Amino acid sequence: MQSKTPSESITTMTDMVLPSETNSLNNLFGGELLARMDRAASIAAGRHSKCITVTASVNHVAFNIAVPLGSVVTVEAKVSRAFTTSMEVYIDVWMENVDGSRLKANEAIYTFVAVDDAGKPTKVPAIHPETELEKERFAGALRRKQLSLVLAGKMKPDDATELKALFVG
């Protein structure tokens, strides 16, 4: 299986925030944004794996800036790292002002698993990062995975070599 670059999975979805999608402060509901991010991440994971993909976890979400009614929102997702059957998808959320300037409003990290027609996990291609940001996210993905496994009791802390390297000189 030949490796791929993160740019081969990039997915960009742009939409406007409508009144039915806002809370009582006239800002986009967090759950609505989560759904948009999940759809974009699913497409990115599918583009990378060429398989059906399912959301395994939402690893991180940061609602940094409220997104007001009428805003143009762009969700950009791409696979940051692929493991055996799972893929980490990094999502950036941009808010566009009327003058065309963009502001990063939110970000998230999801994990997807590729499955076959029977719903069983199936192998995915490796990722070969190209840009500095892609390399940074690629390296961080292994640490995030190890932390998740340690916290879930599925990996012994001593086996989390990437995590240990952060603390041991």
C-alpha cells in the first residue's frame, strides 16, 4: 500500500450560519459545529483510505471564538496521521468577515477507523507529511494516541515511548 500526503485528503466545506443553527446569544450551536466538523473529517478520512469510515473518537475540540449569526464558516479537514486501521483527522475552522479576512475560530482532532463492507477494520495507507505544519501534526498524533491508550488502560505508561521522550532528557 503506497503512502499518501495529507493534502490528498483535504476537505473544505463552507457554509453560512443561519438563525435555526444559533443559540440564545445568536452564536452557532457547538453541536452544529461538531456535526459540520464530523462530516468534513469523515470525507477526509474516506478520501485517504478509499473505504467507508466511522468516527472512533473526538479527541480534542476547542471552541475559541464564538461564531455569530450570518458568519461564513469554513471547515478544513485533512488526515494528519494514519495508523494501521485508524486515522487522525485535524480540523481547522475559519470565520470569514464581510471584507474577506479570515480568522481561525476553532479546531478539533477526530479519529476515524476504516471499515470493510462487513464493518470490520481494514488497513489504511500511511501518511507522508510535506509541510512543517503537517510534520508537526504528524509527530503530535503519535503522542496523542499513546496518551489516549494510557488513559484508557490499553497501554502501560512505560510503553508510551513518545510520551516519555517529552519528559526524559
